Amino acid sequence: MTRPDNRHDKLTRDNLLDLEDHRLVRIESVREDQRQVWVLTDRGHREAKQLLEPEGIRVSVLRKEEYDPVTGELLGGGYSDHAAAVTSTAAERHQAGFGHGLGFQTEVAHRLAGGYVQRADLVMRAPAAGVPVMLLEIDRRTEDADDLVHKLRRYADWFRLLPSDAEDRIKRLARAGGFDHVDHEQRLWRRYYPQTGREGTPPLAFVFADTTDVKVANTVKVLQEAGRRYWAPRRYDVYQRRITARDYSQAVPGVFTTLEQLQEHGADAAVWRRLGRADDQKLADALDNPDGDALFHRQVAQADAQEKQQRAAEREAHRPVCKRCGAKFTDQRWKETTASGNAWKVGDLSVCGTCRADDIARKEAETATEWEPAPVQPEPEDDRDQKPGKPRRSLLRWRN
């Protein structure tokens, strides 16, 4: 892991031998291929904790030495092969550029209700590679497929936990069955792991080692069928709008591969397969949701545009037509004829705004003609009695 670019492990062996001279490491067991499994001694474990813990890196539990009570022979651990598979998985991912050498944690505990603890074999953090966090389970086919389904269920249960100091409103919502509406920021896992940048919870990867393709296929089949409720997306509640996107907000993204594929092709190759999919993909592609939230927003926007066009077309189909000139009503004229309380202003409801203006102009002209005053006629004058400079006498005289 420390020098993944080395073609020979002589440097690593020399370093281990030097650490052994200082009683910091020891050989625990030798595998069938003659590779040695090294572990820290008690002294090495203490120094490693002092070296790494200030940087936030946890050291796994110390592997105690066990001796045969009869022969006194040092016994190898029962999980040495599994530990080697975990280390190999981390090394392959590190070599592919997924995280730095100390960006991995092993045996990470996830505490559930009732005191049960679900331990992840490996937790990887590689934000630069598009994987802020990933939980890995390494299976050498020592576990039954149903056991892996139970692990998937327990991880899903842990991702749904609320912190003890959660708001009462959030707790009441969860108790009432509305947990799907609780944001991930309100859940316990966000206090341990960063945002994933994708919908759903942190991804869970199954890495199968020392097994056959047939066994892997059978195990994955059980995982996909029995664990569907945990990894599968849901339909959005918008059936009438023909939305084909899927809701991954409550899903646990599950991917799987084999250690042999990682060693042969590398962790950055198309060796990962998402539960529910048929093809191998690169890790980032396998974790992405092309039919998820982004597609949903595009389809909603498209559906909104189509509904808007449909409403506009339906409205145009019902737009009134002037009975006099045949022209369609303008929006203003249509609004005038349908508004209540101003019937005395709109006039004939069957004519458009132009014809209505003509009616108003014609009516105003008729009214002006009818009420025009008659011209004033001059009074007749009696020129016989009228003299220059003398006022005219009235034609009417009083009789005595």
C-alpha cells in the first residue's frame, strides 16, 4: 500500500525486517502461496496510534498473540486471509488513485439499536476521485448470501438513524412514518461521513475474493432479489405526468466486483457493477444515477412546458370570434366580456374590441347631432319709428 508502484517487494520486506528488529511488527502466519501476513506488536500498535491518531486516522484493534496450549506454537489468526483480502483491496484502490495511503479505515463500527454493531471491513475516503466515502465488505465466500442481505439491511437501518439530540419535530415525523421526508442532513450518518454528492446514502461495495464467477453470480442474484427494498430506487409520485426518472434519495447504492478483477485490471477500470444493472462500469459511472434526480428535473421542466403549451392551445381554441367582422377577440376584449360587474361598459358581447369602438364612435356622433341647439334668429326691426341714435321702441304697447 505504501509503495504501490514498486514491481518488487524487496523494499517492503527490508522495512518489515527492520521494524521486526525493533519489535514493532511480527509475522502472524504464512499463506498457501508463501506470502507472509505481518501484524503490529503491542509496542508497534502504541507507536502507530501516536503517529496516526493526531491526523484523524484510526488504527485497527491490536491482534493479540495466541499460542497452542499444548505445543506452545504461535497460532495464526482465523481472519488472516480475510485481512489480507481487505489490505489487497485497499492497495488496489490506492494504486488506482482512490485516496491516499492513509485514507482507509478498517473494522469501523456502526452501532444499531439494541447494542448490535455492524462493522465495515473497510471505509475509503477519496473525494478527489469523486468518492467522498465508501463502505466496503470483503467476502471470501465464507458468508452465506442471506448474511450479506442482512448486512445490507443493517447498513440501511443505520443510515436511517437519528441523533439523540435531534429536534422533537423530526422525531415526531419519523415516528409517524414520514422518515422518507427527513433530510439526510438531519440523520446520524452525516455526523460521521461527508456528503456523497449524489442522491441516497454513502455507497456500499461488496468485493468477492477467492471464489468463482458462478458463486458470485448466485450471491448477487440473492442480493438483488432479497435486498431490493434497500438498494432499489422508487418511482416519483407523478404518474400522470409520465415521469420515468427514479427517486434514489432513500436508496443504499450497492456495487460489487471481485478482488481478482481489481488485481488484473485495476480499480479504475470498468470492473464495477451496480446492483440492478447488467453491465460493468467504472466506479464513478456505477455510482452515478443517470435516471435519477437530474433526469427528474429535466422531465418536470419538459412536462411543465408541454402543459403550458397545451393550456395555451386549449385557450386559443375557446377564444371568441367577432360575429360582425370575424376577427378573434384580443385578451383585453375577452377579459372585458367575461368580467363581472361591468356589463354596462362592454356593450354587445358578440363583437370584438374594434367593432365595439366603432359602435361607441357612431353612438357618440348620433348623440351629438340630436342635442345640437338651433341657430339664433335675429329679431325683426321697425325701420319707420327708428331714428339714428334713438333706442328702438317695443312692438308691443300697453293700451290704456
